[in-house]
Amino acid sequence: MKINRTSAPLYVQFELTESCNNKCYFCYNPLGRVKGKELSTQEIFNILSMLKNAGVFRINFNGGEPLMRSDFVEIIEYAHSLGFLLHMNTNSTLVTPDIAKETAKYMKSICTSILSSDEAQHDKMTGRLGAYKDVLRGIDIWRENGVDVEVNVCTSTENVDDIYNIGKLIAYYGCYALCSTRYILNSPENKHLLLNRKQTEQLIDSLLRVKDEIPTIVDVSLPGPVPFCEVSEQYYEKLGLLNIPCQYGYGLARISPVGIITPCAISGDEMGDLRLNSFSDIWKSDSWKKYVDMCHIPKICTKCEEFSQCRGGCVVYDESMVAEGLTPMTRKWEK
């Protein structure tokens, strides 16, 4: 079985830096993951030009925390001049009115992170006292300057009970969307943070409750899709309302702060180095063949009648669990 692959990724996740002022212990992109000197401003400009020539349509800037770079506004100004649709993931704690005013010229919305409706718990999870007040202040600044705000919740056993309350909180602050990515195992020490079947179903119910009961939140989703086999059959239709199919390796790519390309922001599968080769050459190389042929997805998934709906779920989520000897829920894995 093969999948139709675009001539260029639909969008690129571009990590501008691995530096971050928060210290989230569950982060998929911890400090020290990236080796080497980060890209200079000119190198980023060169890569953006490569992406434009390759036919990339959308860029999502993230990190780390992209606002840690002093040249952030200069970078998004140049990206906008090339005609990209721009978006950004930020913890929103470093934004100032001036930064927000400049950002609003080049992008209409950003995604930020809230981990709990409780101040003490949010600060605990981000590893920084004052982070809760800072992010809420940041949301106000974005909105006052005409930038719409989406909120992502990295959902684990520590906050799965709080999803609806987070929905109410962000509605109060005028955010337009809520998405949840399930915690992806980043360390054997954090296995206790993984959601079980019951908690995954609880997450789905909470998101749909937000969707049904809070009309100002117009978009609710699971961008790290949940495979149908990880929930009870009664949840299949519900998942269809929330899942955003994974485009790992065929519809998206990630560029690291040192110019390495991987299939997505979480994957460690290095496909090429933009300091050595062009983006188009790397994207068209044979190194991506396994994604086109879907060799990275368990065979049992491709044979499933629900495959067109979930495409096996979040590939990296599954890989991280299998690597630790944790078979996800009911799935029977084939080597």
C-alpha cells in the first residue's frame, strides 16, 4: 500500500531555537536534544527561500520558544514577504505589546499552551513560578493587538480531569480554539503520565463537551490523532469529529534549529541537512520511501477498515510506547 505524497509538504514546522524560558518536564523537545550551532538569521532566510522555491504553502514557527530569538520579527517579516501563510507556537510569556503589534502584520493567529486552569498546577508543570500569570497576560496582549489565540493542552494523567475547566478559562480570555495533544513518552521515568483507555475516552468526552457547550470556542480538535483501536467502539464516531489525520512524512516536515529535516516535530528520524543540501533534493530523496510505502505503520493498521479515518494515529506516539515495551491499548503489533 502506498500513499499519495505531495510534491512539497503542505506545511513545514520550523523550529527557530531550542531555548525556552519554561522547563516543562514532559516536553517532547527538551533542551539538549539538538546538537550543533543554531541557524543564523541569514541561514534561516536562505532556507525560507528554499521552501518557497519548493512550493511550500504554510510555515509554523516553533521551538523551544521562538520569542527567545532577538531576530524573530525580522524572520517573520522576511517569511511574509515570500508569501507564506504563517502561524506560530509560543508559550506567550515573553510577548510585549510591541512584539504583538509587529507580529499582527504578518500572521493572524498563534497557538499557545495552557496546562491547567489552576495557577499552582500550571506553574508546576511548566517548571516556572509565575508562568500562569504570564501566559494569561500574554493572551491579553495578543488579542489587544489583533492576533487570534488558539490553545493547546498537552494532556497527561496530571491534567486530563481539567480539560473542560481549561476550556472555560480560555473562553473567558477570548481564545477561539482548543486542541489537545496526548502526552508522548519522553522518558521512561514519565510512564505514569501516559493516558490509559478510560482516560483517553474521558479526554474525548471533555473536548466534545467544550465543543457543544462553549460556542465561542469554534474549533476543537485532536491534532495528534487517536487510533480507533485505542478506544471503545462507541467512541469511533466521536473520534471522527476530533481527529486530524497525521501527515507524518508525506504532507509535512520539520526543520530543527540547526537545519536538520525530520518527518515531524517529534520524530528523531533525520532525513537530511539543509546546510549541505537543498530542501527539494532532500524531500525528493529515497530516504522518504518508507513513508510513501507506509512501512512505518504497523501492517495490522493498513488492513483495518477504519484506517482511512485514523491512518494509524500519531506514529511517534505509537513508536515511543513500543520502544518502552508498552503495547498501546488493544493493538496487536506486527514487526
